[in-house]
Amino acid sequence: MPRKVDYGFRYEDDNYDVYEDYDYDYADDYDYEEEENGIAPVTKAKQEASRTGVWRCPICTYDNENSMSACDICGVLRNPLVKVNNKGDTAAAAAFKFDAPSPDDLVSNGLRSVKSKSKGEDSRGRGTNFLVESELAANGLVSSSTSVTRERHNGVEENDSTSGSGNKPETFNTRMDTESLPSKSGKARSIIERKTESISQYIPEKWMTPNNKDDGLSQLNLAIVGHVDSGKSTLSGRMLHLLGRISQKEMHKYEKEAKQQGKGSFAFAWALDESAEERERGITMTVGVAFFTSRKYHVVLLDSPGHRDFVPNMISGATQADAAILVVDASMGSFEAGIDAIGGQTREHAQLIRSFGVDQIIIVVNKMDVVEYSKERFDVIKQKLGTFLRSCGFKDSSILWIPASAMENQNLVANPSEARLSWFKGPSLLDAIDSLQLPERDYSKPLLMPICDVIKSQSQGQVTACGKLESGAIRTGSKVLVMPSGITATARSLERDSQLCNIARAGDNVTVNLQGIEGNQVTAGGVICHPDYPVQVTNRLQLKILVLDISTPIVMGSQLEFHIHHAKEAARIVKILSLLDPKTGNTTKKSPRCLLAKQNAIVEVVLQGPVCVEEYSSCRALGRVFLRSSGRTIALGIVTQVIKREE
Ligand code: GTP
Ligand code: MG
């Protein structure tokens, strides 16, 4: 019943309060000198060679053999050029040095993420993202991560998640040239110029704005997030069952099959964890999308994976959220693992969720049965997690606390029947969901729907695109423009909450059945838009970025993965225009040679293929980007300028 999707990825909002626990400021330790006479800037030196027999590149910090006169990694000339004797000793002391932390230092400081191999393995790597998101948010930048979405054929889904954290040292292929990247073959290239009268003159038609009388319940996109094994899928499955979305017959089938595989306790989770691998490993790997109806909303449940390897998928699903349920495991030791500063996904997910602009959160303290429904345990968790959530920028008034047991069906859709939970006088989870408020929707702008998934049915010749409308509206029979192919198609039918509907508006998560277009002209990462207001398409962009905890600086020519909504492209940094003061946003240095961890900068990137994009100021969802390398997110940012496409 649920739809399994690897969404794209998203980032944070700019209305984000500064984290109080943001204490990492080592970028400040670097003291740049202004570039003089066109000579490369030199960082203030503390030491060049940290080990004998090697010299450390001041740009990328790679420890080169003394026999090298240029850096083996980034090609930067050793400065000053040293005469190397036949023993390979360095003949001259370096005139410039800096003490950028080596990869080893970073590991020992817990600043690199380490990929855990299996469920239950305690991965000690620190999440790469959240420190950054806090600052990004504070600076009006945005965070995200990714997952790869493959198209589905004949309704059969193939998802392939890219791992969130690599355990191998991060290396960039760096080139100092700025030649054009080769273009990808097989991609539709037509670009439709945006009409100049454009968006300011756009007036939505009457049917595009909701009419409360006729429209029934609104959709609420609700992300279920939290540490691995906290019970997210079990909770989701249980809610779906209680609310009649999973029949008794289906439930019996899950129970029987789960038992047969020796995983009886996962029966409810199996409603969401559909793939053989997820069931065998007992973990969610891709976001499960399911629907239920509460008194106030059509709820779109986005059941996220908690395992750190799948943080990119969690991010991609959760970025569509209007609100979130953070599930924590009340068991002794489990809550503590989730809140741990190193590798705790309760912590990381909370920070990520906040960084996407989600400010309403329900905390389900799950597995209360394991702690005898103890009020003391609940209070300890509330106190510790509450302090942390406040430091992320959540307001006390926007946090709801629900003690529950998904396994024993306590406090989910009705008040608890368990006497040991009689001390709790608050709402049930379902009532808490109904108390959430919908965020504002952008009905006044033309249609923009990033495509997160494409379903092609060859037998019936149908093409269906899935995604959330970021702005505008669509109805059955609407002519739409599918970008980047530039083909006009007709919306033959629409489905919302697995039901046919006639109209979908901003905020709605829908599938659109398209007519008059070939399957290969609709791609995940593309955008469905109003025919007169095509989304911009380019392969050259100016970005404002915040660099994450990287060990290898970003230099001109660095090759990266570029992610924007559901699109991913190879990219190269072609200009580093300026460094920015993280607090004021003012330029502190023009044309720096490289970017280090925690620095804010304006850069220009060239992508291997074109992407659909808007400036962040005009559409947040289409203007949030992140840059990855070697399976790690290395920078987050927003699009400040869409530059004319390079052919
Ligand atoms: P990931 O998606 O992999 O992060 O895990 P998850 O958070 O979805 O957890 P899942 O629902 O797969 O449950 C993990 C284990 O916790 C299963 O064995 C569940 O039976 C168990 N579990 C879930 N909820 C409860 C609960 O309320 N009480 C008890 N005792 N066990 C629970
Ligand atoms: Mg799960």
C-alpha cells in the first residue's frame, strides 16, 4: 500500500534561529592575507611539515613526499619552490604554512563521519550536516542531502540510495582549469526562455486558490524521523492499521511472514518496509509514503530511515514535511544513544528537520512499555531532549510530548488504556497531529512541481510523475510544460492520497498522469510547470554556500556532486568569488584561493548537464542546493543567481 520513494533532498529555511550549541568555529583560526600582485594568497603559517619527509600542501593539506615540488592532489606549486637533495630532505623552510587539521586529526576529534556497516553497529562518526545547518540557517543558507532516484518501469520501483557517509578519506579530483564539462548524451536540451513580463504579472485563476467550502480536508505532509530502531515504521504501520488503512487480512499476512522469517516483532514495520532487503535487515532504507485521514487532515506519512547510512534518504523525504514526528526510544541506553553528540540520529534528525524550516514537532517517547510506563523516565527524556530542541530553535510552544507504545497500542489514536500511563493527561498522538497548523502555501505563483519519481507503464503507454506542488495548482485537463524536455503535455488524471482528484494545489503531494508525452521526456529531477512560466534551466549557477566539516579544502576546479530538489549532476567549481563574514554576510575577501570548513562563500559552478532551478529568493524549494563528494555532504547553499547556460 505505501509508495516507496527515494526523494531528492532539501535544505533549510532562512528563518532559522542560531543553535546555541553551535560552538565550532575553527574557520576563524585561519588568518588569510590579501592577495598581492596576483600571487596566490598565503595563509598565516604555523607549520608546513607536520611529519618528517613530507611537506603539507597549504591548499589541500595533503602530505606530499618531499621530492614533490607541486602538490600531488591539487597541483599547487610548493611555495617557495624548494631544492630537493638526493636524500629527499627539504632544503628550505616553508615561507607559508597553516595548521589546517589533517584527516587524522579530524577523525580523532570525531569530526568525520564513519559509515556504519550494519544495524546496531555503533558508528562513532559525527553527522556531517547538523552543525552546518545551524549556521547555514543563521546565515540564510540551507541544508540538505541526497538520494538517487531511478525511474520506475511498469510500476516496478528501483531505488538506489547513495550512502550518507563514506568511511574512506575524502578526495577531490581537482583541476585548476576551467574548460567546459562534456555534455551528457541522451538528455533533452530544449530550453524555453522565460517570458519577461513573467511572474509579477501572473494572476492565478479562480480555481487555483482554495475554496474552503468545497475542498474538504487539506493535506499535511508529516515526516516520521528519529534514531535507528526507535520504532518509526512500527508506529506508522500501527497507525495505518488502527485507522483502517491496512486491513485485518493484510495484517495477518505481515504477521505470518514476519514470524516465518524470525522477525515477528517487525510485523507492523513490514507495512512500510516493503523490500526484501529492508525486511531481512530489519531497517528502513528508503522513505515510505502512506496516507491516512485524521479529523482535520489528509496526512501524508513520510516514514524515514533512521540508520545513518540512509540519512540522505531521510533528508530527501523529510524536506517535504510540513511538520514532523520525532520518535525516541525510551529504553535505558537507547534514548541516550540517539541523543549522543557523535552519531545520534535523534539529534541529527531534529537538527535537520529544523533546518528545513519545520518548526512544529511532536516527540513520541516510544517503547514506554519497556520502562514500565515510568513517568520519571519520561520526564528525564523530556528534560534532556527539550533542552536540545530549544537549542535547535524549536519553541516550547511548538513541541508536543507524547509517551506511547507502538507495540502495545498505547496513546496512539485514543487515550491510554494502560493504568501505568494514567499519569499522562495530554492528547493522544492522533489528537496531537490534529493540533498541528498547516504552513502557508504559495497559491499566488505559477505551477511548479519538482518531479521526484516517474512511473512508466509500457503496456498502457502511460507516464505518471510524482511530487509535491511547491507553488500554483494543476487540474485534470491542464496543459503543463515538462522541463527540461520543454514538451507540453496534458494532465490526464491526478491522484492525491491514492484517490483520484480533479485539482491539486501548492503543498499537495500528488501523482500526475500525463498525456501527449513520451516516457523518456519526463525525468525525476525535472519540473512540471505552467506553460507560460517555465522554470529556468541552466548548467551554470552562482551559489552562496556554507562549507561543512571537510578535511580537504575546496579549490577552483574541484569536482563535486551537485544536488538540487530531485536532480543530481556532476559539477565543477569554476570561480570562488568571495568569502563572507558568517555573521554579517559581508565580503571579507575577494577571490580566495580555497575554501575551508565552516567558511561562507560565493562560488560559481558549472554542471555537467542542465538542471531546473530558480533563485532561492523566488522559490526556496528550487533554490536550495548541496554539494557532495565521496558520499559526504561537503557544502550547503542557495542559488543566488541563475547564469545563462553554457553550451
Ligand atoms: P529504522 O527505520 O531502521 O530506523 O527503524 P524504526 O525506527 O522504523 O524501528 P522499527 O519500527 O523497525 O522497530 C524496531 C524494533 O523496535 C522492532 O523490533 C519493533 O518491534 C520494536 N518496537 C517498536 N515499537 C515498540 C514499542 O513500542 N515497544 C517495544 N517493546 N518495541 C517496539
Ligand atoms: Mg523504519
